[in-house]
Amino acid sequence: MNYVALAIPFFLLLIVVELIVDQWRKTKTYSINDTVNSLHVGILSQVSGLSRKLLQFSAYALLFEHVAVFNLGTESAWVWVFAFVAYDFCYYWYHRMSHEINGLWAAHVVHHQSEEYNLSTALRQTSGGIVGFVFYLPLAVIGIDPVILISVGSLNLIYQFWVHTRHIDKMPNWYEAVFVTPSNHRVHHAQNPVYLDKNYGGVFILWDRFFNTYHPELKDEPVIFGVTKPLASWNPIWANLEVYWGLLLDSLRTKKWSDKLKVWYARTGWRPADVSDSHPYPKFDPYKLVKYDVESTWSQKLYVLFQHLSTLGFVLVILYQAPGKSAADIMTTLFVVAYGLFSLGMIQQHQRFSFVIEFIKLMIWGAFALYGPFVYPVSATIIALWCVASAVWLVISYKFVNKIIIKSTVSGN
Ligand SMILES: [Zn+2]
Ligand SMILES: [Zn+2]
């Protein structure tokens, strides 16, 4: 059973708890735009996962049925324990390769783009990663039942949630030695040169100790979160495509034929010599990082927050009702949701035409809630009211307020 969908309300609740602690301790580990963006990246991953995971699961189940050496069954607790540990071992290698190979990094990078580190960062998961399931296929050959695989896989992901916090320092030594913890996972999210490519474990940090990729968090080297090639965008679609796009351009631009392919499987960061000469990436110093954000008025922030909360409700209904829906319904839903997430990202960035894009979103989402394949537990009047209230709020908070800001700036000169 996949426990992730069931865990989502607890994730959101714990994020609220961490937010309160953050306010109380004045630690400023949250920013509205960053949190909204992280959650939207997570939502896109969950919704796109409805079709992606079905394909991957089918491939696993097929292999299990025809190639499994043993049938370990689903009854014994030891099989579950073994599967849990073996899954994490496979996860270690998948995760490590996701950092060490260009083409796999392109999918995994979304988990690392946030320059903050809090529980919402945990939910930044990829919408790509189509080939990742290959790393778990040995479990099918051993004879781990697909049902167990899904269960231990979701438990593995749920475990990783709580380690994304700056509010827990170090756990007791024995725990730090065996398990992934907030401290050793902070190191994994760092862009400080000394911490790069370390601590890949999902539940057990033991793998990193065995395979020499462990590094502890140092007192005199505070972690700087994020990636060495900053995303600088609140668009969750672009977050998923940015590195793929860079690799594609490198692959098209290079004159050397073997490099066109090598771009995809080479060590992360490798670029064809001719392209890195003609199109160099700017040099980046993590110690001079200025966190990406876009200034907004309070009214604009509240609009984004209101739309974000609406998105959570809109998508939770989809996730809970999705099982059993047709492939066409799932694909349509993915486009509708992706468009909405893209639109709010444009609003967060004050992008040109974001008004028009957002107006269209309000209409599409309203129509989808009323006539789409999912049943929303609110009346048609409430949905219509949501559309109208959102539209009015959008005009007031962006068009009107922006004009006032421009005027006051002009008169101030
Ligand atoms: Zn990673
Ligand atoms: Zn992480």
C-alpha cells in the first residue's frame, strides 16, 4: 500500500507546527514564495506520478511474475524488514547516481533547488525520473512482492520527511551513526564545496559510511543550502526542465558527435569542451549567495497564499479520487493542475501577462471543479464564488496596488 497520500495531511500539519516554532524562535527558516514553490513542485510530482508510477509498477510486477528467483511471500515480518533495508540500499545507489550522472541529476535537481531548508523542502520531489525504477528491479528478481515494494518505498519516503529541518541539531551519537538525521541530511543539501556529493542514504546513513560518502555537519562550516547553478525561478515546470534543457542545448550545440551522447551519461557538471568555451556558465561562489526572491505587497502575498491553499484542496480531492480513473482523465487532470501551478509561479514572479494567464486559470479550474471527473465536496455556488472572489482579489492586489506603487515612486522622485 502507498502510504504517502495518507501522510500528506500530517506533512502539512507538521509544516504548520514548524512554521509556528520558526516564528516563535525568530529563526526565519521559511519564506512564502519558497514554501509555495516547494509545495507546488511536490504537487506536480504527485499528480504526474499517477501515470508515471503506474508504468513503473507494471514493469516491476511483470519482472516479479516472470523472473523472480524466490517467492518470499508477504506473510513473514522478516521479509518486510529485509525489503525495507534492501530498498534503502537500492535507494542509496539510485540517489548517488542521481547526483553523479548528468542525465539523472536533471531529474533529481528539483529536490535541491530550494535555498531554504525546512519541512516543505522535503516535498520538493521530481516529476521526471522515469528510469529510476530500474535501480529497484533487483528486488523483483530476489522475489520481493510488488505490494511490499510499494509499502516499504512509501515508508522510506515518509521517513525522509522529518529530517528536512533546521530546528533539530544533532541526535544522540548512536542514532547519528546508523540513521539519516536532520544534521547529516543538511550536509546533503549543502552547496559548500566540502559537503558536496555526500550523505546519500534515505533511512540508513550506514551505506555512506560503508561506501565512503559520509561527511558530518561541522560547527565552523554552516551549511549554505541550494545548488551551485541557482534556479532563480518560482515556476515549478521550469524547475523540472531547467537542467534537461541545458543538457539538450549542450548536446545540440557541440560539434563532436560522441559528446552529443556523452552529455547525458557523463559525470554531473561535465560539458563538451567546445560548448563550455562558446557558452560558459557564470562562475558561482556559494559564500556570496543572495537568496532568490521577488518583492511583493502584503495583498499580493495573501493572494498567492489563498491560491496556494485552494490548490492544496483542489489537488487533495484529485489524489484521493484518482484510483480507478481513466488514463485520459488522469492526463487531462495533469495538464489542468500543471497549468495552474505554472500560472501562480508567473504571478509570484510578476511576469508579463501573468494576469491573463491567471484569469484563464481561474476559469479552467472553476470549470474543472464543476464539470471534471472529480467530485468536490462544495456546492457550485461556492466554486463560482471562489472564481469571482479570486478574480476581484487578483485585480485589486496586482493591478491597482501596482499602480499605486508606481505613482508613489514617481511622486517620490
Ligand atoms: Zn539528493
Ligand atoms: Zn532531502
